[in-house]
Amino acid sequence: MAIEDRRERERAARRDLIVATARKLAETEGWEAVTTRRLSTEIEYSQPVLYKHFAGMEQIVAAVAIDGFGELADALRAANSGAGAAGDALGRVAQAYLDFNRDHPAVYDAMFLRATTLQFATDETPPQLSAAFAVLSEAVGDAAGGQDAQTQTEVFWAALHGLAILTRTRRLRPDYESERLQLLVDRFTRA
């Protein structure tokens, strides 16, 4: 049994190394640099070893995304834990979301822009995705007075995502970020 345990630990460590290396390459050089050939060179394992862990790049990107959703859930949870009015908490959560996008653009892209096999709002949804949505939903529901919190959260999330991408790609005026965010939060606290 000890040999099987060791092999499983080694397998998990290789998988983690692949995911961490993909993330590092994406963060430093962009997702275009992340190929199975490049990954195998960086981690010093053959491509067949990669394929023992992942069927292809979509699954590698999905693994990076799942880790990202876990980190985003933690950041949103921390932002939602402070004292104050529901609108204040929603503002902190929204800012934490935008900060995550700014600080981790490659991971955010894996979560929302890259092709993956991840599904939202299904029985197959990974718990990290559900956790991030749940924290966002809690903040929106508290601020909006509980009116159809799920739909309200989807619309709020869509607006945050739009702000995140449009800000990052410099499609919006840079000096008005806080005003846009406050306007969005105000719309939802008055729902």
C-alpha cells in the first residue's frame, strides 16, 4: 500500500507541476506560449507524461481556471467579511473581483475567455466555480434585498466581467474606474 500511496503522491505532484508551469508561462509570456511541447520542456517530462494527466490543452487551461476560481472565491469571501452596510460589502466584493482580474490576467483569461471543458450551473460544475458564484450571490442578495438573487448575481457578474475586460484592454477612460464601479453598486443596492 505504501508504494501505491507514494505513486499517487508523485502523480499528484506532477499534475500540480504541470498546472503551475502552465500558469507561470501564461502569466509571463501569454497563453500562446503554453503548448504541450513547451510544457514538457519546462517540466522536464515527455509529452506522453503530460497526456497521462491531461487529454489536451483545454484540460490544462481548465485546471488553471479551477485553481483561479478557488483563489477568487477566497478573495471575494475576504472582501465580503467586513462590517458595514450591504452596499459597502458589495462594493468591496466588486473591487476584489476587479483586482483579481488586474492582478491575475492570465488566470482570469483561463477562467472566462479560453476554451475549456468547464460547465457552469450544472451538476458537473466544479465546487470552486460554485463557491465563487455563491460568495458573489451572497453579496448581491444582501444588497438587493434578496430579490431573485441568482438572476441579479448573473447580471452583476456580467457587468463586472465587462468592466474587467474593457478596463484591462483600455477601452474605457482610465480615470473613471471608481465612478463606474460605484454606479454599478448603486444600481444593485437600489434594486
